[in-house]
Amino acid sequence: MEYAALVDVYRRLEATASTTEKTAVVADCFAAASEAELPLVVTLIRGRVFPAWDGRELGVSSSLTREAIRKATGVDDDRVERWWREQGDLGDAAALAVENRSQQTLFSETLTVETVHETLVSVAEYAGEGSQSRRVDGVAKLLTSAVPDEARYVVRTIVGAMRLGIGEGTVRDAVAAAFLDGDDEAVAAVERAHQLTNDFRVVAETARDEGVEGLRALDVALFRPVKVMLAQKAEGVDEALVEVGGGAETETDESETTTAAAVRCEYKYDGLRTQIHKRGDEVRVFTRRLEDVTEQFPEVVAAVRERVSATDCILEGETVGYGPETGRPLPFQELSQRIKREERIEELVESVPVVTHLFDALYVDGESLLDDSLRERVDTLGDCLDGDADGSGALEPAIAIAPADETEAREFYEDALSQGHEGIMVKNLDAAYQPGSRVGYMLKVKPVMEPLDLVVVGAKWSEGRKSEFLGRLHLACRDDDTDELRDVGWMFSGLTDEQLAEMTHRLDPLVTDRRGREVRVRPEVVVEVEYEEIQRSTETESGYALRFPRFSEFRDDLSPEEVDSLSKVERLYDEQ
């Protein structure tokens, strides 16, 4: 497939705001793709090169992209910078540069989808001395052969700024429409297959070749992380017991009071949701964002090798930082230092020691456990974990009880708070595991007003003493229906100088548009935000704005797709 054909699809998607029309356009694209092309266009349609679980990144910043544009076209940086500022899109600036190139191309070829994809994969895999220069050369080679529209979308793909409104839901529905009947049953089969594989390439090819039955046959696989099951929030212990277990207390026919027994309560830890994959001595650790953080937690890897008896398994838990002197849980902000650290890891192992508290088993020795009850999965987990279970070491079972009544559950909740934890989880012991779903099978109970997890979509350079910092943050939630981001206003406070420096360090490489002091950024940095109240607003895309929002912490464990939804903002507004 010529890349120009995919560019035409991009243009059609950009020209419509209708989700139904977008789905139809994407479905037609998938249906027309050859056997070899389908896995490529399934990822490229969202401006991505790799599936969500693949940790490879292109590693090409906006400045390197501008260098590649200059190298390919001969247009100087100042003109590209001016076009970028005027157009608000580096892809548009690249298209203008190609249109006004000052040097003739002696060797060019018609771009194909395969060529673009292969080149970008190579760019991501360059490492070591001279890798940046090789990345620039790779991008420049594509732009040398590109016509203006092709250059526009190549660059948008590289800097992560496609802005086509194509979320996972659109791709899911398009796969169902292209290769199945497109009905609710087909959509549900595609959805579950994607939750299990986190790879639309596998899902699309299976739907095309094997239909709904093939999708249903897909299962978990070692070293391909599963989307974790998500919890909803309860207002209190009694409400959680009623909703999860069918009632804290029920009346029998003989008017005797009995207690709902199918409930498990666990400490709710303020840590990193962790999925551990093990095959023999090979161990990989993934976050709920599907990021591989194995190297950052060597003590957890060692503990898994020592204490997990299963040969092959996928286990789930929460990795929590503890103060080396106090033994008390550390705020997630301190634990997050370890998530991004790539060098001198041993220093943080000493200063921010962790324990992974295990609470679920998804796969053990060749058997998927997703359809088993939580009761069975917890029993299997216990059978897998050998040795010291006395609270020492980097791997321990989550602290949990099956409460006999509401009083015992409430005492357990108070104990969790006294130990420095966030609250408790209340889970249905008879429930299967539902990847990626918030189905009411488990609820979280916390005592504080619920903050919001939002993604940064823009920022402003500060003024005065802090003028070197990007500190005024434009925040967004996720639209439930379209998966698009909807802004909820600006946040101006709550960051220390150290946090401002860290925020600037994170955001500056993500800039996609500059207008004076204001910038737009690729939506990758997720933050937890506290606020005084939620107000109606005619000036935001969401229709809501936060009053006196304050930065609480970075949420490196969450992806932009997992930020809080517009419906949650609406619910919190109604509950004020």
C-alpha cells in the first residue's frame, strides 16, 4: 500500500467530527489492507508504531525533527520555527518546508506504508553513540521522498500529535465492522480480546482469519501484559459491602440475621499496580500502563525467583515504598522516583525500599485463571508463594480478611488507615477477573474527597523568578464516548520549585505547538489534582472547570487513556 493511500484516510478522518463516520473510514481502511499491511495500519491509524505494551519509543524530539526537516529540504530552522509557530503544528510546518524545499532530491522513492513503518522501527532501535544522528538521518530520508501531505503525517506520527480523534473504541468498532458483523456480540469479542492482548495487530488479524470464535480463544500470554481489572469508588464500608457482597447483613426465611460471606477486604496500598510475569528464572515486571520496569525493581525480581514456586505465572499486586527508618508507607511521589530511574538504581533500592503485596493470580503453569473465582485465584496464589510470609522481604501477600460482618470490616478499614495506607479494597470472592473493566466486583473505600487524575495537554512559561519553568498546566479528562481529551481548565499552584523543574523536564520534549508563552504538549504526563470544587464553564471543552486546583503528585502508573472520565467529573459535580 502506498503511504499516500493512508494519508488520504488521515485526511478523511480529520475532515469529520462524526464518530460513526470515523469508524466507517477506519473499517474500510482495515478491510482494504493486505495480509501483511493490516498489522501496520492498525497501529499507524492512531499515529503509533508499536502496540501499547511494547516499551520501544521513537526517541525523536521536536528539535531533532526540525533538524531532519532542514536536512531533507534545505529550509533553515528559523523559517521552520516561524511556520510551526504560525500553523501551530510541526507537521504543517514540515509540509510547507517540503513544498518550499531549496534543494532538489536526487534519490527519492515512492513512500509505502511498509517503508514508513520499517524506517520508524529502525529509528526506535538505534542506540549508543551516534544514535541521535542516525535518528535524524532516518527521518530525513523519509521526508526526502515525501510530498507535502505525506511529510505532514510522518512528522505528526513522530511527535505524537495526530489529533484525529481515533481512540481505542473507534479501532475496536472498526475491527468488528471490517471483519465481523459489527453487532454488539462482535464488539464485545473484540473488546475482550484487546483487553487480554493489548495488541490490536493480533486482534485484527484474528478477527479477519478466525472470526468471533478465534477472538474468544485468545488468552493471556507470558510477557504480554494484561490490562488490569479496575475498581470503582464506594462512599463507605457499608455501601461497599452491600454492592459487592449483596449486603452486609441479610434476613433468612426464618428471620435470622446472617452475614454475606462472599467478600474479601484488602488493604488499599498507595503504590504502583504491578503485574509480574515469570517463566523459570526469567522475570518481567509491568505497570498498569504496560511499561516494563523490571530493571528498576531488582529486589522484587530476586524475591520472585526465590519465593514463587510456579514455573510459569502471571501474578498481580501493588508495589509500595516504605521509609527505611520508619517502616511506614511512603507517598507515591517518592516511589515514582524509581519508576523513571535508569541509572544508579541501587541507590534508590537503599533509600526507597519496596514491597510488592500480591493479591491475585491470572495464570499459573499453563492455565489461565481469568474465569476462575477470586476465591480460587487467591488460593492458587497462596500455593505459589513459598517461604517467609511474615511481612519481611520484597514480596508478600496483601493483608486481607473475609469479614464476618460490617463491624469487622470497619475495624479492618480503620486498621489500614492507622498503618498509613489509603483505605481498603472490597472484592467479590465469587467474581471472575475482568481485564480493564470497572464492573462493580471490587470497590475502593477511602476517607478523603476524591481527587482527579488528569493529563497535561498544555502549559505556560511562568513569570518572574520562575520564568524558566513550565508551571501553568492545562489539564484534560477523557470523553467516555469518543476517547478524546476534553480540557477542564488551568492549574497554577501546588508545585514546589523542585516539582516545577521536574515538570519542565518532562514537558519540554513533548511540545508540539508554541504560541508566545503558551505551548501545547503531547498528552503523556498524568497528574493527580486536588481542588476546592467543580464549576460549570462555557470556556472549556468539557463544560466544567476546577476551582483552585492544586498539584498533588505525578501519576507515572497511569497512561493518558486511564485518566478520569468526563462522566466522573459530571458525577463529582452533581455530588457536591
